Amino acid sequence: MKVAVALSGGVDSFTAALLLKGEGHQVMGLFMYVVDQGEMTSSPPYLRAKEAADLLGIPLYALDLRRPFEGLIVEPFLREYMRGRTPNPCILCNEQVKFGLLMEEGLRLGAQFFATGHYVRKEERGRRFVLLRGRDRAKDQSYFLWRLTQRHLFQALFPLGGLTKAEVKGLAAEAGYTASRESLEICFIPGGDYRGFLEGRLGEGLRPGPIVDLEGRVLGQHQGIHCFTVGQRRGLGIRDRRPYYVLRIEPETGRVVVGRQEDLYARRLRARGVNWVGGDPPDGEMEAEGQVRYRHRPSPCKVWLEGESLLCEFSEPQRAITPGQALVLYRGDLLLGGGWIEEVLA
């Protein structure tokens, strides 16, 4: 079987390719160049991927995706911040770039399957494929894959789903590959400097405004809504015996609304852009476990459809539900689907 593997130069993608080759498959590496670091074939990311491919003894095909990545991922990221939201570009990248452009290129080159180093498990149930959390719950990446469809899953492989990170590192070391590089949370933001990146790209589109409490009293001033996200405590510049936290961001008025920690909790939300990974939409109310950020603990909830929106009500209040992030739904280890958080409801 011919398999194309997304090869970044990290330990995870290396080990995914290593395992597939060990199973007797004909493996090729696919490298995607998305962040400009000069000439692609002399850039550090490409050289790491080439080192991995050479050690594996597999061909490496490189794709310069800087231009489509800008339009598909970076520009929507900027627009969301201007709307007062906190986006998660990794989810879009998985759907549109890795399992979109990169996967399509692998299939065009003759591969029958496309594999990645995600910590997630795939199973066939009936006539459909489902995704399950990875065995290593600390590394589970199913949260980032809720946008995938049956079309993606039909030809997708996840060799690391049943392994722990320690086991993956051990296998790579045994094969002579000791690169310790981990994938960055947001690859296109140098040094993780969100504010600097946004200010450099948005420039004159940023405007100062007031910081107000729930009663509308002005407590301070800010230099732009891009500096804030729901739940933020630091950087508000408000002196008080009890700390304030960002509750919501109002791009129309330029206001940042703050309150106390207890004001951060809510039970209900509305989501849009809903996708059901391995099953049909619920017919009426459905019980699940909902996760409102990657590192949040899933919590029991009930969900139901209302037009094109998904309404979710948690059994217990959740902290800092943030528009722009994703609500991802599970039943145990089974990934049901998800949607983009549109608003927090009273």
C-alpha cells in the first residue's frame, strides 16, 4: 500500500512514517512550507524534514503553500481578532491545509492513504469511520480534528493513536532520530508574540477604547481589542483589591467589559459551522460531554439544533467560554463533532 505521510521534521511525524514503513507500506513524505523563512529548500523546517526522510530512506515532496496558507488561515485569523474573537487556526489548518491541500497532493502523487502524526485513533463502525481520543490523553489531539468528514477519514491513517509520547520518542531514538522539536501552537506567530504580530499586520485598523465594568463604568483605557481574550487577568491596568477579568469584547463600540472571577462562568452557548464527524445530526436533544478549549476538561451537557446553530447547555457552569474557540463534543472517547462558539447565552 502506498502512503503519503505529512512529514514536518518532528518526532511524531517521523515515527508515524517509521511505523508505516515497518509494516511494509511504500511510504513517501510530504512537507508543507507555510511560514516564510526564505528559500524553501534551504529553510530550517525543510532541512529537518529532509533529514528525517533521508534517515527513513523515503522520498520527500515539498509543497510551497505560503500563499494559500495566508488566505485560508492567516487572513481569517486576523479578521476574527478584529471581530473581538479568539480564533483557533490549528483547527482550520488541519481541515483545509493538511487534510486539504497536502492530502490532495499525496493522492495526486499516487498514494492510496494519507497519514499524520496526530495522537488520535480511527475505527470503522458499520459503514462509517469514527475518531477516538488518543491513548495518551495528555497528548490527545482529537479536539483539533472535529472538522474532518467521512471523505477525509476514508483515506486517513493515524499510526500514533495507540501510543504514548514516551513510546513514540523511544521508537524514534531507536531508529537514530533524536530531534526534540515540538510543533508550535501557532506556527506563524514568531516567538508567540500575538500582540506584536497583530499590530504589525493590522496596523491602523487598531483603535483604543474604554475598559468598563458590567454597569458600564469606565475603569481604564486600552490600546486595542486585539490585546484581550475572555478570561484574561493580566495587562488590564486596573488597580483594585480584587482582580478583574475580561468577560467580553465589543468590537462595535471598542469596549472591553470586565468583571470578577465569578462572572466568568456560564452554562449556555450557541455554536455555528457544526460538523458531525462519524454520525448524523441529533434528532432532538442529545446528551454529550462538551469541551470549550483544548486544555479544558470535558463536561456533561445537552445539545440541540436550532436552525443552522447548535445550542449547548452544560450541567455545571464553564469558565471563560470564548467566542471564536470551538465547542467539541464527545461521548466517552468517541469524537461526535463540534462547532465554532458564536456567543455565550445568559
